[in-house]
Amino acid sequence: MKLLARTPIAPRHLVTAVAMLVLGILLVSGGQPSSASLQESRQRRTDQAPASPSPTPAQTPAPARTTTATGQTPTPSPRQGAPTLGEAPPPPRLRQKPTPVPTPEEIDPDSKITINSQLVNLQIRVIDRSNRPIDNVTKDSFHVFEDGVPQPIESVTKEEVPITYGLAVDTSLSLRSQIQTVIDAAKTIINSNKKDDETFIEKFISSDKIEQVAAFTSNKDVLLDAVDNLYLEGGQTAVIDGVYLAAESVAEYKQGNDSDRRRRALIVITDGEDRHSFYTEQQLMQRLREEDVQIFVIGFIGELEKEAGFIKKSPQAKAMALLNKFATETGGRAFFPQSLAELPDIANSIVRDMRTQYVVAYNPTNKEKDGSYRAIRVSVDDGPQRDKRVALTRSGRVAAREGGPAPKQGTSAGRQQVNGAPKSP
């Protein structure tokens, strides 16, 4: 057998032959790789994933995007140590502050609780023989007597409190020559008011001309304007009626949630000549005993007749006696100025007396609720140097009646009021 010798193939012919072979395979398979080879390629790529993560470099590149066997892109896992939001928080709600429930105090069932509602309070001024106030009196120095019987004193306090007072101004023609002095006196008193003081202004002439020209207020401008607008009118002067209605207004006035610790007073500016009043002097005194209202008087009596009749007091003496009685019955004071220059000192004295007083509370020994009148007297021990001390307060009180407060004496059925003044039908 004849052996054929191998003819070596040139390298370039070898490259051409391989290329033609690959082209032929692609033409036979339609130019698409087989699914088996594709699956094998995928599995091989997946199997080559590293078993454990390599150490994180200083700057970690974004992870390669991979697909699962189903062809879906998996949700990328958060980087180790990266913050996560978690579930969304619930919507905000207003948290109501709970109403505190007071803890009830433990009460001994065998104990007795006593509330004393019968204490009587007295506003007392203490002066020396020169009418100078004394402000260092102790509790043991006070002695209270009711109908001559010593009374047990529960407490004695001395403090400055707000004042509720009325200013009753006589605007009758009998004061025609002194009206400007009267207005100046009223302004001096109003200008001494403090922040929490409250004042109302009443003008009075005859019984049917008694009018409140300014309601209770702490506004000085309102009060001063009301005084500036005062004018004289004709009529039979009714001093008793004017004081009666003004004192009643002060006693009954109470503002809102006021604790009623205020001192109550009435300042009367008049010549004191009562010509014709519906109420009698006795009825007025009975009414004043029912109310804890101190009356301070500025009496311009200089123009009244000084000559007395055969069996009558002079008009001036009669007016002075009436005005002094207003003050002494209620624990107030009466002033009779001779000139306008005295008014500032008088106003300061009234304000000082109203503000700085002792409040003495005693428990009455007479518990009867019969509406009777009880006379009150207060004495004070002499000072360290045997200096005489005088206690000034109201002269008595009217006891309450069973089942209700004491009746308001001096009133009459069938009465009407015009402009705040009483008028017979």
C-alpha cells in the first residue's frame, strides 16, 4: 500500500477553515444559542457566587443587578448597618389631659365638725385723747360687751383691705354759696382712692330727687366727671332719706366673686339741715343698726342760723347733732371744716380711718334669734404709760330671726321709687 505523505497546512488556511466551520454551525442552528447551553451558562454564573462576602472597602460600589431563575429582579437587601423605616406610625391624636380627681380626706366618723356662723365682726378704730390712731393694740387688750355681758373674742386682725363706699352729696339750694367747696371736697376724696376701691355717687335734694349719678366703679375719671356735672336744684332737703338710701346701696352691693372682705362706708357731704324726709330719724337709726356701714360726714354748717328759738335748737346746732349721730351710731366720724384748706387733711383722715382698723370677731353668748336689738360696747386697756385709749365702733346690732335674716326695719308697704328715691303713692 502506498502511503500518502502529509502535506502541512499553512496557518492562514487553518484560521480560514475554523471560521468557515463556526459559520456553518450557526447557519444550521438558525443563529440562536440552544436553551440547554443558555441554562447551563446561567447555572454556572449563579454557582460562581462567593460563599461569603468580601470585606467592605472604604467605598463600596453599587451591587450588581441580578435576576432569579424566574427572570424577576430580586428586591435588594439593605446594606449591613443601614437604617430602616419599618412600619408607618399611626396618625397623631390629641392626648387629652385627664381631669385631676381630688383625693378625699379621711374623716374620723366619731369626730364632730362644727361651723360657727354666728360670729359678729366689729370694725374698730382705736385712738388716744388727741384723736390720734393707735395701731399696736393686742387681742388681750380688747373687751367686748353685748347688752352689758362680756363676750368671748375669737380673733383680732389688723389689715388694709379694699373699700366699697358711697359718696352722698347734697345739691340743694341751701348750699348755693358753697357748691364749689362741696365739689372740691368730693374730688379730694375720690383722688385718694386706691386701685381696688369702688365708689358710687348719689346726689340728693328732696325725697323725689334722690339719684345715683355714678354706679359703683373704680374708674376715677368716671367719678370725677360725675362730680363735675353736679348742679343745684330747688326742693325741701331730705338729708335723712338721702343717707337711708345710700347706706342701703352700700350694704347690699357685692361684686361678682368678691369674698366680701371689703370695708363698707358712706361719706356724706351736706349742711345737715333736713327740711322734709319720708323716713324719720328713728327709722334711719334702726336701719343703720342692721347694716355694717360706717358713716363719715363732712358738714358745711357755717351758713346755717346759729340763733336758737325759745324751745328749739338753732338750725346749726340741730344739723350738727344729726350728723354727729350718723357717725357715732356707726363708728364713723364727723368733720365740720371752716375753710377749703382743711379738706385735704379731712379726706386723708377719712381714708386712713376706713383702711386701717381692727376687725374683732366675737361669739355672742345670747343665741336667741328673735330679731331684737343688742347694744355693743368695746373697751381697750390703757397703754404702757397709762395712756388712755378709746375704741370706736358701731353701737349695736340687730339679731337674726329664726329661719332668716333680721327684718329691714323702717320700711313701709306701698312705696314707690323715682330715680332711686322713695316716694309715697
